[in-house]
Amino acid sequence: MHFKRFTGLAISALATFSFAILEPERASAQGLELLRDAEIENTLRLYANPLFAQAGVDPNAVEIHLVKDQSLNAFVAEGLNLFINTGTIIQSDDAGQLIGVIAHESGHIAGGHLVRGEQAMGDAMTTGLAAMILGVAAAVVAQRQDQSAREQGNPEAYRSAAQNSMMLPAVIGAAGEVAYKKYASFSRTIEGSADTAGLKFLDNLHMSARGMLAFMEKLEGEELLVTDRQDPYVRTHPLTTDRIDEIRNHVEHSPWSDVPPPPEFDEPHQRMRAKLAAFINPPMSTLYKYKADDQSISSRYARAIAYYRIPDLAHAMPLIDGLIAERPNDPYFHELRGQILYENGKPLEAIPEYKEAVKILPDNALLHQELGMVEVESDDPAQLADAKVQLNAAIRKEGDDAGTWRLLAIAYGRDGDEAMASVGMAEYALLVGRYSEALYHANKALQGLKHGSPMALRMEDVRAQAEQHQEKQRNNR
């Protein structure tokens, strides 16, 4: 499991109006810490892809992001991005509850609520601005009348002036309230709309909405809490009695309400919860929850992670070895064993474990990237050739991962290929917004690449994009 700081998206002004959709281009002020994990991402895909298809979008076009945050929240963002807090997963009792959350968010996607939300925000701001302009105009007129009366010696004018001096802050506050009420009304409408769409999607898939209802009932009491004690899901998805009543009524009448989540979802869900808790919570907390007499797969998995984090390899390794002996074709157990060895200074011993994981799950970009990373950082020149193969495989599947490009640049650099090292650094710099560096490395790469080759043409594109971004930055100053 890998952690990274994601600063490409920030909570936008929309969130203050209780709206669950964020906009990446408003990014910069508040970053999100994201996790990458092949197993958890694939489990979420298992739940989400049928719902995305119901929403009328290509499931492969929707990016799923795991936010390291123990509170309950999930939201969609422009560009078809679904963000799910780790707390939402850990606190979901079964797959049905998490599927209910994803169904609701898929309803936002199907309804085009991001675009409509931006329009509604603009309307709300326009309404609030108009109210403020009218109020300010009235306050100015009153103040001028007071000034005239004072000049004429009217004593009442002094008392009136004191009152009118307080009008402007009140006018501004009232205008904000007008804008908020207008937007909040829209927000409640689209939340209900997303519920309705999500319920329809679940019915179409012959799945129960009991999980969605259970999740909403879990949150229902939180609306009575003060704002700073509420989970973000309550603030960004305003609950109403009507919304919960609609879901409850649907459960009472749907022919699919008594259909349990698919049994094949149970173990992946419990493993996902256990894995997240073990990586995020203090190890002793994990060992207290997942006790030694619990021999389930998820419990042994959690304890192996907790012991490795202490670090106590004398307890961690027998647990993971036992899991591999029981499930030799489970790629994620091999991945964890590789991670334990790598992070304890044994990269060459870790490489076979990562290779086995890639062999079992050859289409997973993250596993290819992890193997390439361990091979690069092993400091063994004999590993560089395969490292380039693995990292290029990862890029073919996830070409916008900056970290993979950086690792590929290092691999080419250590192997003496300066032109391709500059290609990797140019791509990396462009993705992280270092446009002067991207321009420098693109030009450097072009000096060593064959003119007109596909890679040279790509570097010309990178150079052009970097120049455009630099021009835009200059114009915005």
C-alpha cells in the first residue's frame, strides 16, 4: 500500500454549500492524501463498474481514488473521478452498504450534477450579489439622508446614523444567506435525484438497497450534531426525512430487497476493511481487534500487517507465509511479502515475490510499477533491463502516473541512456506542473532522439504543452 499527497484537487467553494461534487481546476489550497493499493482498487472496481455502466459511462473512464481519512465521505469530481474515504470502507459493515454509497455517487454522474452544480452555484452567487447590491444601495441612500439631516441640526439623525452604520455588514450577511438558501435548495434536490437514480441502478442489477438504507440510517442521527462533529458525508450530502423515507419505501416494495450481496463479495470486503485498518491504525489497536484466536483470512492478514509495521518480522513472516501456503495464487499475499522484505532492506529477496504477483495479475499497472521500483532501487545493474520492461508496462496502462515516469527516467539514466532518461523526466515534470523543467528535458531529449520518431514527436508535444502552460502562467500574473 502506497501513500501520496494529492494536491491536484482541493475542496472547492461548492463544499461550503453542502454539495458533494468537487472541481479539480479549483485546486491548490487543500490537498488530499491518497492511497494506492491494487487489491482495494480492484475490490472497489468489482462493486462500482456495474453501477458506472448503469450510469451510462464507460467504467474504464471513471477513476477511483482512495482518500486517507477516517471520517465517512465519498464524492465525485469533474473528469469522472470517484473519491472514497478509507473511513467509509472501514465502517461499512458489509459490501451492500458500500455498494449503496457508490450507487448514490453514480446517480450524481448520471445526472450530470457537476455541470448543473456549477450553474446553480453561479445562479446562487448572482442572486446573492443582486441582494447585496440592492441592500448596499438602500444603506447608502439612508446614510446620505442622515448626513443631510445632521447638517440641518436634526438630533434624530445622530441616532439614525448609528443604526445605519450597522447596515452594511448586515446587508452582506443577508446576501450570503440568500445565496446559501438558493444553493441549499438545489443541493437537496440533486441529492434526492441521485438517490432515485442509485435505487434504479440497484434494481436493474437485481441488488438490494438495504445497504444504502443502513448507511443512511447510520448517519441520520449526525444531523443533530454540531458541524465540526459531523462526518463530512452529512455536510456534503444533506440528509432529509424525505430522502430516507424514499429509500425505506423503495426497500419495502422492491422485489430485490431480500437478495443479499453476492457471497463472493464477502471475503474481499472483509479483507479490504482489515487491510486498511491494519495499515492506518496503530499496530496494537489492530492486534487488539484481530485477536490471535481468530483464524479467518482477514484476521491473519491484518495481524501480519500489524506485526510488520511494529516491526516484528518473527511474527509477521509466519503469518504471511501461512496465507501464501493456503492461497498460493493470491497475488496480494505475494505483494505483501515482497513489501515486507523490500522495506526491511532485502530488495533482491522481494523481487521474486513481486514477479509472482505480476505473473498472477499481469494486467495490473500498480503491480508492474512496484516491481519496477524494487528492481531500480535494488542497486543491482542486472535488474535494470527488466525494470524498464515493468515500468513501460505500467505506463501503457496508466500513462499519467508521474511517479512511474520518474522511476523510468532513473532506470534509463542508470543504464546510460540519457535521451530516454530526459524523456522520463520531461513527462514527470509536465505531470507535476514543473513546466520549465519539462521544457528543459524535452529539448535535451530531442537532441538525442531520431528526428521524426514517435518518441521525438511526443517530446515536441511535451515542449508545446510546457510552453503553453508557461504562457498561461505569465498571463495570469
